[in-house]
Amino acid sequence: MRASQYHINTLKEAPAEAEVTSHQLMTRAGMIRKIAGGIYTYMPLGLRVLKKIENIVREEMDRAGAIELLMPIVQPAELWEESGRWTEYGPELLRIKDRHQRDFVLQPTSEEVITDIARNEIQSWRQLPVNFYHIQTKFRDERRPRFGLMRGREFTMKDAYSFDRNEEDAQASYDRMYDAYMNIFTRLGLTFRAVAADTGSIGGSRSHEFQVIADTGEDLIVYNPDSQYAANIELAEAPCLINQRGNADASMQKVATPEMPKCAMVAEHLQRPLTDTVKSIVVTAEPANEDESAAIYLLMIRGDHELNEIKVGKLEGFERGFRMATDDEIKAAFGCSPGYIGPVNPKAPVTIIADHTVANMSNFICGANEDGFHLSGVNWARDLPEPEVADIRNVVVGDPDPRGGTLSIQRGIEVGHIFFLGDKYSKALQATFLDTDGKPAVMQMGCYGIGVSRISAAAIEQNHDEKGIIWPRAIAPFEVVICPMGWHKSETVRQACEKLYQDLKNQGVDAILDDRDIRPGVMFADWELIGVPLRVTIGDRGLNEGLIECQIRAEGQTHKVPVENGTTYVL
Ligand code: ATP
Ligand code: MG
Ligand code: MG
Ligand code: MG
């Protein structure tokens, strides 16, 4: 590729609405352009990144034995009625009508269509196992589509669906996908972690998320570096954090940073603060739908020494975030004063708290630091043995984990999610086959998503500096850029650049030659912003000594390399 024949249009400023780094940098680098809220054009540079991600995903899916097909974006409502999700899915599901007033959806995911395919295509156990996938546009009418490709409304997902004869085989399919995902995210060059996860509205019983580690991530991950344990904090039945009134703000910041776990554990305090001291807990929650304003829910524990009654109420009119309710507001809403309050995880659906029995309150992890008491609800990976309540009491974030080591918290961006579905969809849609005994049996399913477009944003959240993006080489729009110093003036420079460019092309390296008539400073700034991992600068002065300059974007230092070693260096 030659820059003069390509479309490069970098911007000095990011749009004011771009809140996260990846959104700012992708816009400035000219990779995406917004068309409407959460809907973007992938510009040529952005599309290159997307295609590279897709290729790695496709190669590893194929290697794991999955088979590619392509299902439609527009899907008939009837299938969604059959699964029950026409009513269950909520406002994220975009429903449309055709000219005959028939209902359709723009697919947010494809369980229904693939299960329909399977029930029509698969008659015999001999056709199983099978795993179909596609890489397709999704539409989810997200409530807050404000983070660029991180949370688009229209976005690209790879989704795969496995069908098996029985649960044992289906678990093996799940494991194969787990391994494939490990390979995919390793090849993408990202720092990530697989964590036990909630199954959400898709349903099912076993689930892992693949989280790209980044301080700006929306998810909180609890993990033990010394053992296999890692879980999304959402798995907690009621994530919350209690803190002594007055210190709530400080603790809120703490939970958002890795320092938070440094609280000292007091195992017995799990009971003590709840019974003796804590009279009430306040948790913020996202509104269930767009019309409802964010609410603060109060969970009141009655009884002086026993947790024998829990009351759940709701306080209207709060903005999302961590503003504390005043004493008066709480009194007005619930007729009591709070002892300790402090919201933590705004994603926690509070209705679950209402379902809690007192016994389940033990599923919290409790700790204390100089600020006061902390109580955060962290549950256990569903595929690890459920610990006894007694065990849980001995665990706290930042203190020893009874199984060895310590627990810590990190922020992550969910880039992949795998679910064991069992017969949830196959039963509803009657996807059966004839088993070895000649009798019909219901297929066992799994589903496996990867946020292809989100990965590009997550890679930037994880890898950038003040100059711009630093792409992992595997997904960079170009692997190397050749920057001539004096392209339009020096024949020697032109020849050296052309030679290196052709050599690299012959070796299969994705190189771009910047033959634009622009100042070196502008040229360098463009490529630093765009984030090409390797830059080769070729000028008369260096060539006189037989040298070219190579700069690795992530390091910033320049290495002088003999001109004849240029290709080898890049490789
Ligand atoms: P989130 O919790 O971020 O809303 P999700 O749990 O709803 O994601 P899944 O249903 O698990 O998403 O979909 C599979 C993958 O699709 C996710 O792991 C994520 O990488 C990606 N994804 C989901 N929603 C979006 C979105 N709005 N924009 C971009 N990618 C998305
Ligand atoms: Mg979602
Ligand atoms: Mg999620
Ligand atoms: Mg998910």
C-alpha cells in the first residue's frame, strides 16, 4: 500500500462526546466515523484491523472444528416467540415490521435461527456433534451507546453454536471452545483473563467470559493469581460494598482501583458488622428501562443480633453513579436512618437482593480497613465446588484465600463469552434427533460469542500512550510503515524505500510506504496516532553510512540498522 493512494485522514481533536480513549483515538486516527448513536462506518484503516481480528478468529474456530455459515440479520418474530424471547428480551431487541405488518427483529444474537437450522438439518446422532458459527452484524439497542466500538448498537460479533447428543459431549464441545478462545486472545496479542461469569438473559448453566485487562474496563474481576479462581464480580448475587457513613466516597474510589483489596480481613466480622453494627445497606442500580430514573435501593436488615428479616425498598430520582443518599432522603423513603451506606456495582440488579434469604447473605466477602467495614458480594465460579458457608467467611479480597494465595480485583473489558446452554433452546424449539437407540432425544447446546469490533477498541484501551494507539502487531492496520525523508527530492531515498517495500511485500509483510508530500513531523505524528507497531525511516544522511532507522512504536527508541538488514529486522 502507498499512502498517497490510500485514505488517511487524521484529526487533531476528538469529538467532545468521545469519553473513552479508544473512541477518541479511533476517531482521531480516522478508523471510524459516526453515523448515529452507536452506529459507525468502519473506515478503511479501521476495517483492516477488523478483518485481521476476524481472520484470527476464523482460523482458530476452523481449527477447533467449527463450521462457518452465515445467518441473516433480519429474523422473523415467530422464532423469537417460540423461544419466549420475543417478550423476554426487553428494549435491547430492535423490532421492525415489513410492509405487510409482519414482525421481525434485527438479530442481537442467533440462538433461535441456528436451533431452527439444527432441527431441520439434523435427524440422526451420526450428524453430531456439530458446531456452526458466523461472523455477522448484530444490533442491540443499547441504552447508552456512548463508547464508540466498545459499546455500539450495530457491531460485529462472531457467534458459534454447538449441538451434541448428550450433556457429556456438550461439555466437551464447551471445553474445545474454551481452548480455542485461549488461542484466539493469545494470538491477538492481548493481555486477558478467562473468568467465571453470569449467564444473563441467554440462560444456561456454565459460563466463562474472556476479559481484556484494562483500567477503563466496565467489569470488575476477582481473581487469585496463585490458583485457578477468577470470576466476574457480577456473579455475585448482590455486589455491594458497605462502608462507614462519611467514608463512602473514599471507598468508592478504592473499589474502582486495584488498591481497594488492601483491606484487612476479619473473618468473624462478617457476622459482627451485619448484626451488631450495620442496620441498613444501600445499593445503586441501573434503571430497568430507559424511562425509569436510576434508583437507590435500600436493603434493611432488621434485628439486633440476628439477620432474620430483609426489607428492600427503592429511592427514586437518583442519577446513575455514586451519589450518596442523604439521611433525610432515606428517612423519607424508608422511615429509618442508615447506619452504613455505599453503593458499589451499579450493574447489580437489585431484584436479586430481594430474593435473598438470610443464609445467602453469607455469600458476601467481608473485610475491613482503616476506613471502616467493607462488604462486597463475590460469589463463586459455578464450575468450582460450591464452598461451604464457613469457607466463604474466611475469604476476603486482599487476604489470604483459604485455598492458598490472595484474591485481587482487576478491571476488564468483556471481549468473549461462552455459555453451556443445555436444552434451553433445543427444548423450546423441539430440536430433536434419533439417538443410537432409535429414540428421539433433545440436542444439548452451547453458544460462544466474540465481540470482534469491541476487540479493536479493547486493544486500544489496553495499549496506547499520549501520542496515540499502539497496536499489537497481529491486528495492526499495517505491520510496518516506511517513512522516506525526501521522497520527492532524492532518487537514492526513493530507490531504497521501494526496494525495502518490495522485499517486505514479497515476504508477506503488511507494509505501507508513505509517499505523501508532507513534513516528517506530520508524517511521524500520523503513524504514531494510527499506531503502526514498526516505523522504518530512510533518508540520505543514513544511507550515506549504509544505515536506516527502525523504531518500535511501543518502545519509542530508534535503532540504526544496516540497510541490507532492513527486511530481516522487520521480520
Ligand atoms: P455487555 O455485558 O458488555 O453488555 P453482553 O454480556 O451483553 O456484553 P454477550 O451477549 O455475552 O454480551 O455477547 C457476546 C460478546 O459480544 C460480548 O462478550 C462482547 O464482546 C460483544 N458485545 C456485546 N455487546 C456489545 C456491544 N454493544 N458492542 C460491541 N460488542 C458487544
Ligand atoms: Mg449487554
Ligand atoms: Mg456482560
Ligand atoms: Mg456476556
